Amino acid sequence: MAFTDFDLLVVGDANPDVIVSGAPRRPAFGQREHLVDTGDLVLGGSGAITACGAARLGLRVAFAGRVGDDPAGAFVLDALRRRGVDVSACVVEPGAATALTVILADGQDRAILTAPGCLGRTSAGDVPPGLLARAAHVHVSSFYLQPLLAEGVPELFRAARAGGATTSLDTNDDPSGRWEGLGEVLPLTDVLLPNEREALAVAGVADLGRAVRELAARGTTPVVKCGAEGAMTIMDGEPLRVPAPPAKDAGEGGVVDTVGAGDSFDAGLIAARRRGLPVRRSLEVAVACGTLSTRAAGGTAAQPTWEEATS
């Protein structure tokens, strides 16, 4: 492999998250005001949270994406820099609005409202070829929220692999519910990182073990996030499950919220693979990273160090 400056290049979404905890399941309109438990303004976006988690775990991380030249974009870039992520390749689009997400959290469940802003104009062309050549691993997030980027992922991954890099993809949710467009991508994806619902939807089956086999048959290694049930992958042709630690292991206060836990899982798995850990141990580290991230509100405030994740 050629010399690399970065262990990880994340290409994807970054935005502020406004997290409202204790929100009613059905907010009343008619200018009614509700008091809620807490409200937090934090860094959001699957890609941004994964990038921060990986940097916290000791990887050299660069982020490529798109924000507007507005206060929300400045907030995002500052938050990434403060967490040790290189954002020199992030496009700041003049006159554009940065994506913004409002999360209505009710215990471990949540509703997510996203104003995409300039997110839909993110493309593979935003990634400088020189940066791609300097990355040992390339991760793409939020495939279905960024249609132009999704179109370019096959060529992006081909170029990354041609330079000796490995690849991973976290599709996140598909707001359209169609779950299309992955046929060319999966054979170029070393690791696919869906949650359980996403894995079943992409595979088009109702059983998770069958879904893991089906996705593996399409040319990728699926690593499925199962929340409190841990994670599942495939090894030697058979599903392998790793359980999650007890909820109390998240910390003295227990689970505060699960926002971004799957993205911290992604960071843990990538970091473990970069360190050459075996499959089962890599899943254990990833599950620990997802669990420990729930100790505070938002996706990045409680992300663990490598020592915390492996202790």
C-alpha cells in the first residue's frame, strides 16, 4: 500500500442536531407550548459522528462533505476541528443552508426531522483525488440522503481500492422506503454497516440470519447493529452474534440517549479492523463503542477512547 496520511476518510453528512428529550409522541399544533425534559444543540450527521468517534479512538481522520456558509456550517466545522478531524476538504457552499436535524427523543426511541439544505448536492466530485489517495480506509455515510454522492460511490470505491484502501458503507435510513441503488455498490464495499431494520430492508427478507447470508452473497461483509442485542456478522459462512454489555455498563447514569450510537459503533469497528483485531474482538470493540456513547446526550459527547472501549 502507498504511504497514507489518514487512517480514515469519511465522506458524508454533517449538521447540527437539536435533541429534544421527553417530547410528546404527538405534539399538539394550534400554537400550544409543551415543556420538555431537556434540549441540546450538538454535532450531528452520521458521517460527522463516525469521524469524531474514530479520532477519539486514536485514528488520523479526514472528513469530506458539504456545508453552507451560515452559522450552522461554522458550528459543524468548528466542532469537527475541536475533535481532531481534518476538514480542509469540506466544501463550504456560498449562499447555501447547512442541513439541520431535530430529534424528538422518547426514551430509547426517537423521531428524526431533517431539513437537508445543501446536503443533497454533496457528490463524489467533492472528494479531492489527492486526499482519496492518502487514505487507508474510506467510509461513506447516509447513502440515501445524498443522491449525487450515491451515484458516485461505485467510482469512488473503485478508485479507493485501486489505491489499496478498504471501504465501508452505512446506508442509514431510506426516507423513500425503496432501498434501491446498491447493486453496483455492495461488491465494492468491504464492510456494510446497517442496523437490523436496514439490513432486513436491503436484503428484502424477514429473518436477520438469512439477511446476513443474503448480503454476504452480494459481495460484501455485513456487520449488523442490533441495539441492545449487540451485533451480528458472518464468519465462515455462518452468522456470528456478539451480545451487548448490560445497560449499566454505559456508565453510572445509565443510558442518557442512543443518538449516534450506531455511528460510534461504525467508528469502533473501523478502528478495530485498522488495528488488525480478529472478527469477534472487532465486534466486541464496536459494540462497546456504541454502548459507551449513550452516556451523554448527542452522538459525540461520550464517545470512548481506545482504552475505555477495550477495558
